[in-house]
Amino acid sequence: MGKSYQLMTISKAEIRLGAAPQELFCVPQDLIPQWQAQREKFFGERFEVIGSPQDARRVAREIRDNPEETRCFITHFEALSRVGRKRETLPEAIVDGRTALALRLYDYKQEKRRAAQPEADPKNAAKGHEEADPYVHYLDDPDLAAAVTTHDRCPKCAADTDAGWNGEVCTATKYCVTHGRACESGGGGAGCVLKGCGYVHTRLRVKPAASHLTNAFRDGVKCVDELTEISGDSQKSEALRALARGTRRQGGAHNYGGTGTPQKNYAKDTFWAFWWAFGGGSVAFPYGYDGSQRYAEEFNVQEVLHGRREDGEEHLKVRKKTLPILTNVSQFWRITQPSVSRCRKEQTGEPLVPLTYHPIEVPMGVLQQKMHAYWLKNFPDYFAWRYPGHPLVREGLVEKWAAGLGQRWRLEAAATMPGWDPATLEWPAARATLGEPSNWTPAMLKLLEIVLERAGCGEKVLVGSCLKDLGPFVAGALAEKGVCANHITEVRGEGAERTTQTKSPKKRARAVREFAEGDAQVLCAGVQALKLGHSLEAASSVALLGLPDSWFVLDQFVERVHRLTSEKPVNIYVIIPRQSIAQTKWGVLQKKGDSSDLAFDGEFLPRDEKPVNWNEELREMRRRGIGLNAAEDLVPEEEVLAAWRKMPPLLAALGAASSTSAETPRAFPAPARRPRPVSEIPAGPFEEVSLFDPAPFETEAPPRKQRRRRRAA
């Protein structure tokens, strides 16, 4: 609610200060109902929704006819990038190329003469500046006077109206495209190629909705929620950049944006957001439309790699790598601070519940580790089998560029969900070596145990992954144990044609609402699909298996739960299989987060992180009878599945836990801290109440701490 209320208030203030009385808000599509509710609550009015190019054209026409009318509009990113099509006949033109060239030359000379001698412009003839046109002899050419136009002849095959040309479509018979319709052999000679014409003298005008709104709101106020989405090369990003046009300069006239995480990964990711809001090439932001590379080189550490000695390239710079480390910090602050209003939740003065990360390292499965090693070694062979004619295959460069060609996704599948990987399923060599991959890995078991434990304590849990297929699998497994779990994907087809797609925005919003306000205990979602706008303060735990590459995506996903209105402490459980790509990604994400903190807060903000002890995890597995290869830290997938099947349903597990003694082993591992029932919490201010009772999980305290606790009591 914070960003949206600020943007609406600033928009009203800009109109009072002289901006045109038209407001345009661009937000994620899922959040339009939320913005409508807040607009009605705080300002007593509703937005007019722009959802298509037709709506954009209508709004642009109405604003042009009534520029003084006060109106407020809202649209979403997808609507801006949608294109409209209009079929229209092309203007009449001269068919003969030489004659057409002479006419274009005449027009060019005329424009050049007018630019050099304004008095020769026909518009000034009434003022007495009449002069003979030295280029008028071009129009006296008899060939030009008798020129054949597209009204009489097809410009492609020169067929006249008797041969099949009707001024718009050519239906003439086949002709020799090598020698034309004047071919002496009638298309049967050497080198003759017969082909029909089919020329259409029309065009489809393709114009996105953003192009109409750009001019309509040139003098008005434009506000974008989640402005970080402007960076990138997608149609959505380009449509947002098209809205930057203003009266005074390219961008920044009355442009405002809001985002909780302004930097995705690197400082260079902020370029387009600043260009849009500050104005490109201005005093506030001295970087033009094509200045992103210069901006990146000035504010990100660049690592330059030289070639290998054995290749004779040790003196050459063969590669440049951008690191997630901010440099030139003082200059960066001089640019951003005058125009950026930065306020973190911790700085609002409101009571904020703690946020704690729990990185949990687990061993890999036997087949899981085998799959990981297989794709590290054999990906070039798979790529050559899948794309035999690819230029990189012919040049033998697949191994060098393997990470960008799909190897990372093979390793991601091995670490997160081995049974999902389509490459393993479709390549015969991989199937022969790896067999049928199994999703029942130690990481999957740990994820399900955490969700069961949190749900058993009455909490709502948000499950996230970079693989959207994990949602249906986890929701189905939890349903077997009596947990009400939703996911935001749709499974279509069977067997080889089985696909998983994210639900439409309306269906997705319905599933989220059922989790936030209904009886659903668990929501399984992809981190990309649920990273923006939603308020899920009803949840207090987040479980992650499959980390994203972007710090922006991870931070925004976590912030869906950690809100100003959250009432319970939030715990983030990050499941990390050892010796997998997840370990590397977790370290890189932490560096990216530090870089973002330094860029906009001037310091490395502390994050409460409580890693789960590795030895405790191993002891817990042995206690439950799960076989573990101590030398390689590997667990057979069969034993993982057997351990899951032995676990009782949720209600049975809760009943057994309440009727047994404290020494009885639990049906599933307990979390680091157990929430206290709400009925046992004493009345009093929020700051004096702890929702957690750490006593059952603490060892005997030293005498000094015991005395301190007695004094505090």
C-alpha cells in the first residue's frame, strides 16, 4: 500500500502544480483490482481501465478533444505492448523505376532549396517572395506526364487491368520471373522460372497501444508501479520506455515510478528506470538512449580475462565480465539521491516483525548426483544431437558456450526436480545411462517436512521455486497427507505432450485470494509469477527449493509475506543440495543483495541468518533409518520415498504428538523455534510480546544468564 498511495498523492500534487489534468498509472495486471480499491478508499474515485489498443486510441482521441477534462486511467504492462492492426490501401505510385526516381529527386531538391532559402517556400509566396523554380523542368518530362501508375498496372509483374490487376490485388497467370512478361520463349527457355504474382497493394499498420498513450499523456502525469520491469529487451520493457516522452525533455517531464527493489542484480540494471524518470541526456541524468554500456562501465566492476598462453593470446583481452560489485559510489549517489526517495520498512517507525533466513544444506540423492555429473560432461553431445546443423556445432564451440546454451537448466533440474528435465527424457543416450529420474530427493523430502511442520503449527506456508512444475508435484504430495494446498499452474496433456502453464491472471488472483483469505494452508508458486504486488501477510513461512538467478526476484517474492501488516515473525527456509548449482547461486545472490544495499542505502544491511547444522541433519536422517553413504554424502532415492510414505497424515501426526510424551520421536523434524498458541500470549504492547517460545529448544543456560532471566521476569 505504501508505494501506491505515494504515487497517487504525487500525481494529484503535480496536477495542482501545473501538469495536465490526466493521470496514467501502469501496474501489473494482477494488481488492478487492488489499485481500484485503494483509489476508491483514499480519493473517492475509480480508474478508467485501458486494456487494449482500441481503448488506447479512444482515450487518446477523447483527451485530444477535451484537454482540460480531469480524468484518471490505469493500464497494465501487457496492454501497453499489445499491437493493433489496420488494413489500408497503399497510395498510388509510379510503376516505372526511372520515372519514380526522377520524381523523388525533384522532391528532394525542393526540400533542400526550402531549407536553404525560406523565402522560396510556397507558404511565403503571399508575402511577395515569388521566384522561378529552377527544378521545374523535371515535371515537364514527357515520360513523367505519361507515367503509368499502380492504378493501371501491377508494380511487381507489370500486369495491366486486362491481365488480372484490379488496382489492389494481382490475379494474373504465371509468368517468367527471370525475363518478365516480355519473355520471348514464353517461360520455356533456359533459365526461365514460372511463378504467379499474387501482389497485394495494401499494408497492415501495426501500432502498439503505448504509441497512442505517449502523445496523449505528454503533458499529463505518468506513474509506473514496479518500475524495475522497464529494464530488459522484452516488448513490455520497450513499451514502458516508449511512455517516457515529455514536453520539456525526453523523459522525466511528469514521470514517476515505484519499486521495492530498484536494482535487480547489478547497478547497470537501474539505467532504464533512471532514464525514464530523470530524463535521458539531461543535467540530472547525463546518459542518452544508447548510454547503457557507458553507464555499466562506470558503476560496475569489470573483470577482464586474457587469453591462454598455449593459444598465443595471453596479451589479448578475450572476455569481459561484469561483477555484482558497485564502484564509483560517490558519483552514483550524486546522480540518484536528488531524485530518489528511498524508504525501507525498517525506517517507517511501524512495528515490524523479524525476518530470518534458514539456509538448510541437505545431501544429494544417488541418481541425482549421477545426473548432475552426467550433464556436466555430456551436454555438448546432447546439443549436437538436438541441433546437428547449428553453427556452434560445426565450429566445435559448444563446450565453450555450454552454460548459455542450456547446460545451466540441466544442472538446475538435477538440483531441484530431476524428473522434470525434458532433455533427460527425450535423449536416448541420457535415458540409457540415467534411467527414469526421480523427484524424491533429500531436498524434496526436506521441503515437504518443513511445510508439514509449519502447517501443523497452524501457519500458512508459501512454497516457491524457479521451476513452475514443482508446484503441482508438491501440492499433490501434500494433499496425500491431508494438507489443503493450492498451486497457480495448469497441467495439460498426457505423456510426452504433458505441459505445465501458469494460470491466467484472473485464475491466479483467485488462487492467491483463496490462500490469503480462505482455507488453503499452502500456496505453491513460481517465484517469477508471484514476485510483484500481492500481499500475503497471512503467511509466516516461505520454503524455497530452486533459487532464481535474480536478487530482485528473490527479494520481491519474500516481501510478499514480510509486510508492514504482518503479525507473526517470518521464516525463510532455503533448501540447498550440497555440491549442486544451488550452492553457487545462493552465494552469488547474497553478493547481489549486498551490492543493492550499498547502492541505495550506503551500507551493508544486516540479514538475520541462522543456518541449520549439517551434522544435525545427518543425525536426523540416521535416526529415521534413512541410509546414508558417509563417504560421498549420498542418499538413495528409494529410501527417501519410503521415508515419506511412513510419515502419517497431518491430523494423525498432530494427534499423536499431543498424546505422547516429550521423549517420543516426532513424526517429522521440528523447526528451529516453535510458535506459541495465541491464547497463551499475554496482553500488552507488540514490542513486549514474543510470538516464539525458545525454551523447549534451548540448553541449560550459564548461571549468569539464569540470573539475568530471573531479573527480567
